[in-house]
Amino acid sequence: MHPLTATATPRTAVSLVIFDCDGVLVDSEPIAVRTHVALGAELGWPLSESDVMNRFVGRSTTSIGEQIAERLGAETARIWDERFREMHAKAVDEDLTAVDGITEALDGLEAAGLGARHWCIASSGSHEKMRHTLGRVGLYERFEGRVFSAHEVARGKPAPDLFLHAARRMGVDPSRCVVVEDSRFGVQAAAAAGMRSFGYAGGLTPAEWLTGTATAVFTDMRRLPELVAAHGTGEVSGAAGD
């Protein structure tokens, strides 16, 4: 067991809420999925949206690149990555919005005594990408200085490394952390880190991909503060209806 891994108990008080970025704070998953579909058609790997969801969503850039290189070669993987960055950035500038209800959720956490110093981000995306996406929707400054990327650890999700890294950097024991995720790889990583997760199924990811004994699934981001509060009292079940 990793030295920072701990088994979270239902009644452990929450000291840190760890947010994924894409699909949890910013509604960027549809942009990423359609960009990968377009690039696959252009570069020789036809992919459906379902294929992209299964293979890429929630994975680090490194992991995605390795999959593409295995299929199409290293040079094509490099071109894919370069084109993805260009196309994604353009689409973000044109279409990106914050996840519906996230501002109210953050405000609700603050009102409940879990203000900004109790939040951080742990995302498979790069720091450059997060500065861009979060900046476009006005959320970056709410997390500035508390943003962690899979590029900082040896293994991305579903390994627990990133969440354990975030907990360590924030000075909080994993048993006092909860994770807000929208990908199957993310909730798997949280469970491996000994952290309770709240699986947001209000976006592209089917709810059944997020279910598990360490996950409460919900579809309205505005409910997050009450779910976090209920976790501290042991009242959260394996699934949370809306």
C-alpha cells in the first residue's frame, strides 16, 4: 500500500475536496470528444464518440499519446497531439462554458465552512490547458496555486498517484479527502487512493460507469455541498438521486 493511501470511512470529516477539471468544472468533454473523432478520421484511426469515451476520457495526455502511437506510430501521435491542442484551444475560445451549477456548488461549500483553501484540482490535463479553460470561464483564480496535473506524477488515472500527490501537497491525509469526478478512470483512481468520490453524471459519462462502493453518483452539481456534508455524518449512500 502506498504510504499515503488510507481507507476512508463514511464518518471521516472532510478537509479537502479534490476536483477533476474537464467535465466537472468546465464543460469541455464534448469539445475534446468531437476533436478526437475528427482527428481520427483525418489521421487514419476512425473513432466513434463512444470509442473516445472508452479509450481517452479521463486519461492523461501521455496515455492517450501512447495509445495513438501504438496504433499509428510515434510521428502520427505527435501530429495528433499538436493538432488536438490547436483545434481544442480554438473550440474552447468559441464554445466553452462552465459546468452548470458549479459556481453555486463552490459558493455552497464556502457557506458550509469549506472555503477555497479546502479545494484543489487534480486533472489529467496539462497546466497550460487548465489555465486556458478555467480562465475562459472565470474559475482559474478560485483555484490558483492549488492546481495539480498528471504531468507531475509517474502514473495517471486510474492509478492513485495524482490524488495522493494532491493530498500530500495540500497537507491533508487521504482519509479526509473526497474527490469530484466524471470519468470511470477518475473514480477508480479515487478508490485506489482510499478516497470517497462523488461521480458527476450530468455530462457525457453514463451513470453506470461511475457506480461503486466508494462512489455516490449525482447529476445536479448544485447538490455537491449537501453530499459533502452528508459524507461527514455517514449519511451518503452508494448512489445519490436528484
